[in-house]
Amino acid sequence: MLRMPKYPLLALAVCLIAAPLSRANGETKEDAKAVVAVFAFDRPMLEKPRGEDFPLFSSIKQPTLKDVVQRLKKAKDDNNVKAVVLLLDEVSLNLAQIEELCQALDGIKAAGKEVYAHVDSAVTMRTLVLAAGASRISATPTTIIMITGFNAESPYVRGLLDMIGVKPDFLTCGEYKSAAEIFMRTGPSPEAVRMRNWLLDSLYESYLKTV
């Protein structure tokens, strides 16, 4: 997903700064070709390429996780790449994707290169976790912080079924087999509450460890 960013002035400023610094250190003309790799995370990321029903009419190609990770590794190994800039705008990634990207960013930092993250619109939990993989984080003054934690909801329709005269009949086996509860009960069982809280706590701990 190494492409023209939405913030050309920011990328231009970084490039203009990087080039004079390399010349000031007495480097040769070949070494002076400093490059800043810019990655824009502003759309959902696929695990693998998706087949198109009408490829001739498809002008927008969605990035894949594999492609982005490979480009990050290429930026790490390229001596001309002096730094990496992440433009984070409405990050739509799951935790597994973010963890894999953070591992690639750790490799870039281990190679002695800086990773800069910039947020222009809103900081969500996903944005924060991905930005934590950078060396430095910046945001515009109008950036909105929306770190709200996690919640889960389930509809329970037993009351509606009773109103229309439908009697649900399910056979369940085991304390934590709660799939049929939405039809059998008007609210969650204690076992379902414990299981849901366990899942949310586990997800929250995973996010904290990544940060």
C-alpha cells in the first residue's frame, strides 16, 4: 500500500528535511538519495486478493495485509529508506492484523530507522494500538479521541415469541452452550454473562499487551 498519500504537504516536508540532512553529514551523491516511505491506512485491509465479478470496471484495488507487510519489510532492508511515515485515518483493522503490522514496524525500528505516525481525524482503540508501534506520534489539534473500550450486545426475542404465540423448543448440552438462549430467555443466563465478560476481558488484555 505504498502510494500517494492523502497528505502531500506532510510527505513533501518530510522528504525535503531528509535530503539536506544526508548531504550535511558528508555523504556521497549516491548515499544522499534519502527516501521516506509513506503508508496510508484509510480503508479496510483484505487478508488476500478478492476476486472481482467485473474486473474491467474495478478501478479501486483494496490492499492486502501480505502486500503491506512485504512493503514494510522492503522499507526496512532498503538503505535509501531513512524513515517510515504512517498516515492513520479511520483505521479499519482487526487485532490480528494490527499485531502483524506492529511486528513489521518493530523490525524497521530495530534496523535503526524512525517510524512516524500521524493522526488527522480520530483516534480509536485500533488507531492507538497501531500508532503504538511507531517511534513518534503526532496529531492535528482537531483530532478527536474516541477510546471507549469494548462492549457486546445480544438480542433476546422470547418476549416477542410469546406475544405471537410461538413456543421455542431447543435442546442444549453444557453450561456454556448459550446459542439458543436468545429464543428461550428474555435475558442472558449467568453462564452467558461470565463467558461474554471473559471474552471481552481477554480482548482488552490483548490490546493492552500490544500497546
